[in-house]
Amino acid sequence: MRILSGEDVRQAISMKEAIAVTANAFVQLTAREAALPLRARIELPHHEAVSLFMPAYLAQSQALGTKIVSVFPHNPTRFNAPSIYALIALFDAETGRPVAVMDGTYLTALRTGAVSGVATQYMARADTHVLALFGAGVQARTQVQAVCAVRPIREIRIVNRTPARADDLIELLKTDGIDAAIERVDNAAAALRGADVVCCATGATVPLFDAADIQPGTHINAIGSHDPRMAEVPAATVARARVVVDEHAAARAEAGDILQAEAAGLIDAGHVLGELGAVIAGSVAARTRPEDVTFFKSVGVAIQDMAVAHRVLQNAAARGLGVNVTL
């Protein structure tokens, strides 16, 4: 069995490769070539935290495994530590033998960025140049990396409630080689003025911006909320937009942005056009006109983790990364 550290995972796969394998995973899901149970949750209310247990199987890729992830949103301020920790276990799909355990913390950020990259590739206008980003954590960094991998972004505006963290992210993005003008913006309206794509990567429980500030033609990715009580995007924006989700059952259980718009009577269950895999396969048209507002809502599903982790393991084995152990 191969043990892979976070640094091994970083060396084993690029964002562009993660985007490609993620797109393929969602096509398999929509084609019913995947097993994806709803994740199990353990709530830790005293810490406002949750641990999630996320198994999945991709038949075409022969990727079988599970991720365990803990989300402790107060870690950055209380302990100067990441809000998300995770590990992934992979198994041989023919024998069930455990073949790998790897750090899932960086991989979670990578795969979450990758799905926004896929959605942006298939839903945003081709002439997308300005990105408005809400959030400045680990997830925010990979959102930028992914969007810049699929669209010629020239300008990035970052909004975060802690300005110093936004400034830190700007420096990290420069080290990533992001070839765009990057600035911290103090209010949402200014960030959204002229924005072509919006990425929401926060733990917000209330919308991050006013619905009126979203301009025609905008594409929105929202990946931060994963609970019916959470919403990053205003209900009126959800009602206005052409909406695509990562997976129907998961969205019905956890996508607060959509569920709250439905509870307010602004949409019904039929408002969601379909899953991302159907958009990739061409059976659902997410954007029909340049002026359409499109909205991709992701609560995060385990096929993303298994697809990326499976490729990481393949690449790591080929490059001699990690440590082999016998249990």
C-alpha cells in the first residue's frame, strides 16, 4: 500500500489534469456508471464543525475509495490552522485490497477548484476576463487557479472580511504564476462591477452580495455552502439564473442556496436544469444566450475525490512518489 503526503499529492497532479479527470468523472456519474451514496455527517455543535464520510466508485475509471474530511471553520482564527483536514483511502476495484492512503487536505482544495474550472469551461462566456472572488482561504486559491486554467482572466478582485488574509492570498497567487492584475476590493458591489465570473468560496450563512449587482452574462460558481442553513448566493439571483448542480440528490439534501430560494417560493424543484455531467455530455444547455446568468452550485461529492485521487496514485506510482508499506 502506498502512503502519500500532501506534498506528494501536489507533485503528482496539475490543476489542468485535475480538471480533465473531474470532467470525466461527472460524465460517468450522469451516465450511471458511478456509485455515490449520500455522505454521512457527524455534527460537532460546540465547535460549529462537522466530519463527513464520503465513499464513491467510478466504474469506468475503476476508482474505489472513501474520503474522511473534517470542517472546523474557526481553526484559522483560533489556531492559525486550516479549516479543513482530510484523508483518502483507495481500494483495488477487483479485489477490495487497500492500495493507498493519502493526505486529502490539499486534494480537497484541488478537486473543489477543479469542479469550478469544469463548470466555468462549459458555462461561462468565452470572452470571460474579470473574476470576482469571495473568500481568501485555501479553497479560494484553487478557485482562481482553476478559472485561470480555462479562461483568459486579466483581472481578479478579491473580497474578504479579513483584509489581511486577502492580501496574503494575493501574494500566494503571484507565486502561483497567475498572470492577471489582482486587487483587494472592500465591498461586493465594486467587485461585481463588470465581473464576468464570480466564485464564492466562504462559509457564509447569508448571501455575500445583492442580487441587483449581478450583471447580465455573469457566470457564478458557489462551492462554500454545504448545508441547507447556508447560502452564499441571493435567492433572487438563483431564481434569475440558469442553474446546474453537481449531483441532484446531494443538492436536494445540502444546497442551501437553492433550497432557500425554493422555500421562499421563488423557484420550484424543476428550476434546476440538470447535473454538470449532462452539460459536459451536451444533453443540457447551460448557456443559450450571451446575456444569460448561469449558476453552478456544488456541495462537493466523493466522485471528485476518487477521480483525482485515482489519477494521483497512478502518477505517484509512475514517478516513485510516496512510501510503500505492508499492513
